Amino acid sequence: MTLTGKEERLYRLEPRVYQYTFGPNEPLLRIRSGDSVTASTVDAHGFDRDGNPLAEHQKQRSKATRFQESNPLVGPIWIEEAQPGDLLK
């Protein structure tokens, strides 16, 4: 519990797809302030911790950029009541 009385939760995010651009993508997860997230990621070349490459269906490319395979991104993660300029820790 926090001092505000809200129960904090820990989430584990195992993405099924990875984005290659920042943009208005649908959130993969919605959390509240104070919650924590542990996310599985892949390296800059799209390989997981065991050295396995991403499958083609996991690569969410954007035609809006010439960089079709840059660093794979996990997210976005929506934080309820967060405002621009808020600090995340």
C-alpha cells in the first residue's frame, strides 16, 4: 500500500508485437500511478535474450518512415491521470 491508500500493482509485459516508430499506437498496457512494470524486450537487431529473432508477424512497421527496422520498441504504456511533464520512476 502507498501513503494514499492505493494498492500498487506489479505488471509483467510480454509483448506480442514491437513498434519501430514513436506515434499514436494503441497502448499495450494501462496502469495507475504507483504501479510497476517489468517488460521483456529485444536487442537493437530484434533478437531476444536467447538469440532468437523476432518473427515477421511481430514487426509492426510504419510506411511513414524509411527506417523499416530500427530499434524495436515496447509500448506504449498508458498511465492513468499522467500529465505532460510528469516524472516517471
